[in-house]
Amino acid sequence: MAGFRNTTGGTEKKQGFILLSLLLFLMVCSSLVLYYGRSVYQESEAVRENLRRKQLETIAQSFMFTALQQEKDTEIKSAAYSLHPLQPGNSKVQVSVLVNRVEALGMRFLKVNVSDSGTDDFSLRQCSMFFPVSLLQQFTGFPLIVTGSTRNGKSEKKDKDTITGKSYGAAFPQFSVEEIAGWASTDFPSALELQRDGLSGWIYLCRNKIGLPKGLQVNGEGILAFADDVTIGDDTVFTGRVIVLADHSLRIGSHVRFNKALLLCRGKLTVGTDSIINGAVMTQQDAVVDENAVITSDREVLEPFNSIISY
């Protein structure tokens, strides 16, 4: 009896340790299963979300291209449509086609918005300008039209290539930049972005007074709309087709070159020495054009303008 050892307690401790280890192992396995299950679910949801997004994009593109094709034969108008639910998810789809026009400029804005019953939506925009006959006729043979008064920056001689509202009945188109504010890109590019990226065939709106720095070279084509005074610095070059819409004064510095431009200024126009504008210019108020500045006629700037299809 003296040599007998009770091993019951040790056995119980060993069994308890084994059970605890097994429990921990099962908990770890369960966590891994839950983690894997959640990852699979999240991945599945991401795939479903991406698929729904792609479907909305495809629908928007289809309606946009259909509207542009329809416009070749008839005038398009705003409309709304309800489509069959998307799968997977059984989400109902609403499509709105919005059309806005600025008649004085022959400008048409088109927006297609597609949304589902959830939070997803997708939009595409496009703009076109088909200048009205009344505006085209005024530029026949005259690259500069001033409906206010005109004077040369260094002399008082009348420019033979300029007509005025007083003598020829020229009429400035009645528009406001605010009419396009809801459709244009209001995030106006910086000087660095203009130099680096140029214009990409879209409409860029600046609401505040702005001065473009000297020596910029801006490539590409597009529409620049200014709701306040704008100054274009000396030695700036616009290489592509540009349409400038200015609600207030437009001051063009010296040695500036527009290779192909239509400038419509509701305020005072100033053109500095040795600047060259190839295209057509119209100002509603007075114009001060330096005698060494050159404005030449190019009717290509009056051809229809079609923007890119933008998000």
C-alpha cells in the first residue's frame, strides 16, 4: 500500500487538455470555414455587383447609340422607359433619356441615365452643335462681327473685314452660359492639365473669373464656356478646333494663336498685338483689336460639332 500511486487525477488532467485542444482546433476550423464562407459570399456579391454595373452600362450605350441614330431622321425628345428586371438580383430597371436645347446656338444636349431598384446607376452624355442658318449667314465673308462698337487698338481706321450691327443689322445670338451649366464639366482643367491633356472633345465650364497663364499650348478640340471674365495669356496656342463661349469680357493677349476657333463673346473683346485668330469671331459689346492682330475667315469652324460620349 505504501508504494501505490493514484494516477486518476493525472489522467483527468490529460483528458481535459485533450478536450481543450480539440475544442480550440474545432473553433479554429469553424472560424476558417466562416472566413472562407464570408470571402466566397463577398466575392460572389462583388461579381454580382460588377455584372449589374456592366448590364447598366450596356443598356445606357444601347439607348445612346439608338438616340443618335434616330436623330439622323427625326428630332429626339426626352422620354422614360421601364425595362425587364436584371438577372441575377431581379432588379427593376428605369431608363431616362433627357434632351436639352439652346436654340440660339443650335446646341443639343443628350443624357441617358439607367438605374436599378438598388443604388446603382450609370449615365452617358453627348452634345452637338448645328449652328442656325441666321448665324451662319452673318459670317458670310466677314470673320469679325461686332454688334456693339468697334475700334482698332492703335488707330481709328475701320477694318474692311468687320461688320457691325449698326451698319449691317448683325444680331448676336441670345444665349447664356448658365443654360449649359447643368450639362458641362464644371471641374475646369488646370493650366497643367490643359498643357498635358489638352481638350478631349467635351465642354468645360468655368464659373469664376480666370486667367490662363502665358505660353500654354492646348491641343485637341472642345468647347470652353466662361461665366465670368477670362484672360488668355500671351503666347498661348490652341492647335485644334475650339469654340469659346464667354458671358462677360474676353481678353486675348499678345502673340496668341487660335488655329481654328469660333469665339462668341457677350461682353467686351480685346485682342492683343500680333495675335492670330483663324475662324469666326462675334462680340455683343465693343471690340478693341490691335492693328497688328489678324483675324481670318475659316468657315470650317461653323461646321457641326459633335462631342465625345462622356460619362
